[in-house]
Amino acid sequence: MRERAEALAAVFPRERLDPAVVAWAARPGRARWGLAFSGGADSLALVLLVWALWPGCRRRLVVLHFNHRLRGPAARADAAFCRRVCSQLGLRFVTAAWAGRRTGASEAEAREARLKFLRRYARVLWFGHQRDDVAETMLMRLARGSGAGGLAAPRPVQTFVGGRVHLRPLLRLRHEELTRALRVAGIGWREDATNATGVYQRNRVRRDVLPRWERAAGRDAVAGAARSRELLEEDDAALEGWLDRLRPLDARGRLDLVRLRGAPRAVLRRALHRWVLANPPAAVLSRAAFDTLLQQVEGGARTRQSAGRAWFAVSDGRRLFLQAAPRAGRSKSARGRPN
């Protein structure tokens, strides 16, 4: 397997990987790198390439496999395959299974359970997402009305509060390129039978939508989606930087509307989103309620809006903050006012 990994790296040297990931990996540091490994072609290519292209970092690699327990014996065979690959490469391997019965679990539930496991073992996580995943994600998020931040996913380098990092070095490569190179190198992988079904939304988009979209476009639509993702990431970073300079939240988590006066609606929307994140009771706002509050705040009028069973979003035209709802029995005059 080691010789085959070297052969794969000759086809995909660092120059063919995402430059932002390569630059990040060149920084000094001793943090453990966790490689997410399902046994499929993309994640197998990831493990082999990281092993071959960063030989000096092999001692701090840990390969992580999560068994969702949704496919019975096939899932157990996936785990055995991943263990065998890691043994041949001399890499540490950790696996875990989803506790309890998970029949009918949603994509979101499965993804969250896997991510929780991965983050338990490493703060720097490497994923095998490739260019087809970019197009699939964009189509899925367009269907639910995502903005620039959502459409810029998956990012090659994604940082989180607290120092966690997600790295995706294969975003400039297509799935077909990876599988062809693996076959030429004589490397087999595991196929998830559910990928050929319409059980999950991503599988439906991959099987039914993406090929037809490319035929209708008459060009490499996946490359176009990847280019759009990069441009949207630039726009998203610019708007976030603009908002950072305005410093819209005060020490008490209130939104300073005075600082936001004259800012474009896109900046105000992001500021309101930050306020929601900083005030968990407001997280129950529906999309329609959020848009209503945005319109009211944009108008600069005094307003109050339900933000959950026991809270109000209150604006005095200068600040937006959460205020506890009055208890039953209190008089109208005793209800809280903006302070």
C-alpha cells in the first residue's frame, strides 16, 4: 500500500491540491491531524495523499472512522477495510459506532454524530470533499435559500472559534479523477450501496440532478460552481470584515444600531445574525420572524417582537436587546421598557 500511495502522490502532488490547505499545512505546529476515513474512494485518496505528501507529519496523524450502523455487515466491513489500510501505512486508527438504534436517521443527525466523534480526537480535521461535493452542496443550499456564507461551503480552510480547523485539500479535483487514478495504481476502495439510491437528498442530487445539469449547461458546470464558490467566499469574507470593523455588539450582547446606520442591508442582516448567536433565546426566531425583525430594525423604529416563550426582542431605535417577558399578573405599566 505504501508504494501505491507514493504512486498516487505522483499523480496528485501538492501543486494539484488546494493552495490554501497546502499553505496552512506548511505552518509550524505540532497539533494532531485527524483524517476522516469512511473507506470510500475520496477519503481513501485523502489518507494516502496526506501520508505520502507530508511524511514529516506521519507521527501526529490519527485516522478516524465512524460507523453509523445504518448498513449492517457492510458497515462493519468498511471499518475492517479502513483498519487494514491504516495498518499497512503504519497509522494510528480509531473507530467508533453510533450508539443505539438509528433506523430512519436523517442526514443531519448522522453528520452531527460523526462530527462529534471526529472532534473528540483532533482539533485539526482533514476531509475528502472534492469538486463534485462543491456543486452538490451549492444546489442543495440554493434550494433552501442560503446566502453567500452558506453557498461558499465547503471551504478549503474552515476555522472555528476556539482554534478548531477543517481542511479539504481535494476541492480542485473531481471524483472521477480520483477514482481513475486509484484504479491505475491498483488501489481498491469500499462502495456505499446507499449512494446509488435516493434515500438521502445528496444522493438524489448526485444521481439525478448533477448529470442533467451538466448536460443542459453544455459545459463543465461543476467547475463553474467551484469558481462561484471561491468568489462567494471572497464576498463573504469582505462583508464579515466590514462588520468586524463596525463592532456592532456591545459587552452586554446588545446590537448597537447607531454604528450600523447607513450600512448596506447585507451588513445589517449579518449584524442581526450575530446578535441572534450571542443571545441564545433569540435562536428560536423563524426565518419569517427574523426578516420581520430585520425590516423593523432597518427602519429605526421602536419595536418589540416575541423571541421565544419568555423573551422579547426590544429596540429603542438605538440598541436591540433581549428583555424578559412580563410575568402573568403584572400590570401593563409594570412591563419592561427599553433601558
